[in-house]
Amino acid sequence: MNKSWNVIVPKPKPNRSRWLIYLALAAVYCWAFSGIPLTGLKETAVQITKAIVTGILSPDWDFVYLPEGEDLLRGLLETLAISILGTFISTLLCLPLAFWAAVNMSGPWTVSGSGKMVLSFIRAVPEMVLALMFIKAVGPGSFAGVLALGLHSVGMLGKLFADEVENMDKGPVEALLSSGANRLQILWFAVIPQVLPGFLSYTLYRFEINMRSAAILGVIGAGGIGTPLIFALSTRNWDRVGIILLGIVILITVIDIISSAIRKRLV
């Protein structure tokens, strides 16, 4: 005899919290868009856009190298030097701050928490603001850009380094402690070999970011390729803008490829 079983399937409960999140996000987006002034397009918008596109698509190849003055190659090399020096300075400065902010290295939470606060404070100051401050202090030029990038990168690199130290394996540290090793020996033989690949990977990643930032800092007078870029933009020399943008894109693409290959070998 066949028996029929009536299976009662419970009805899914309405997920009210999800809809509340959706409504809150929609309200935030509506509030954000409502603050954008929509003044419309200018009458000359079409002509200016056409001139910009035409100039960028027909770059000024003569600006690539000029024997008598500033050119694209010199600007890109200066931008590369700014990013390299800025990353080097930030790496040196953030190492003690990273170990200070790491809970498993500095001891009590109050000590590591103060280190995290210092890194957060440094990270909160925009690099543009730092560049303007250093321009007032040391004058316009690449030195101000190096100082701005070096100080601003300390906050992010220090946080990433501290996270790497906190996530390391505690086994080698405990083994050296049980064998009577001192703090310096533990740091050299147990901590650094574990965190060094992550440190190098984060440093390369930060170098990629600094390369993009160095190209922008020159717009406000901090050296690099941004200086001729702002001059070309102010004079509406769109063909020169096109060759400068093309050079920046090529340089950053090459650096990204090389850096990605190195980071894959490290991690």
C-alpha cells in the first residue's frame, strides 16, 4: 500500500534587515547625488572636447627628447626617482612604527594601540597637503615631492607591516624562547625571515602607488612630469598633453608588469 507523505515546507521569513540596508544605501546615494550641482554644459563644450581629443590622439613626438631643455624623458626619470626615494624613506621610517603597532611585539594593548593611532594620524593627512607644506618649507621641486611621498607612505606601509607581523607563525618565536634566546636573536632568526617576503611585496605595491602619486604632485610644484603637464594644460597645448599622458601610461604599465612578476616570486 502506497502511503503519501505530506511534507510541510516552511515559508521563508521575510528578511527585513536586508531591505533596510538597501533602503539605507539608496538614501545615501540620493543624498550624495543631490549635492552635485547640475549647471549643464557650456556652449563651447563640444569645441573644447573636440580639441582635447584631437590633440591627445595626435601627440607631440618632438617633446619626447629636447637637447636644450625639459622634455618627456627627463620628466619621467625625475618622477621615477621621486617615487623610488619616497618609497625608500617611508620603508625605513615605518619599520620601527610597525613593530610598535604590532600587538605580539610591543606587549600591552595600550602600547600597540598608541602605535596604531600614530600610523592612522599620518595616514589621514593627504599627500597633496603634505606636498604643499613641504613646498612652503623647502621650496618647490622634487625634494618636496620626495618628502611628501616618504611621510605619507609611512602610514599605510606601517599598517600593512604591522598586520604582517601580527599574522606570523608564533612557533619559531616560542621555540627560540624556550631555548633561551634573547630578544634580538628572536627578531633576527624567527621574526624577520617570516615577515620579510610580505614586507618586500607591500613595498613594491606601495612603490606602484607612489609612482602614480609622483606624477600628480608635480601639478602643484613638487617636481616630476606633473610640472610640464600643468603647463601644457594651462596653455591648452593638447598635443603635448597627449604625449605626456602616453608616457605616463607606458611607464606605469611597465612598472606594474615588473612589480607583479617580482611579487609573485616573493609571495
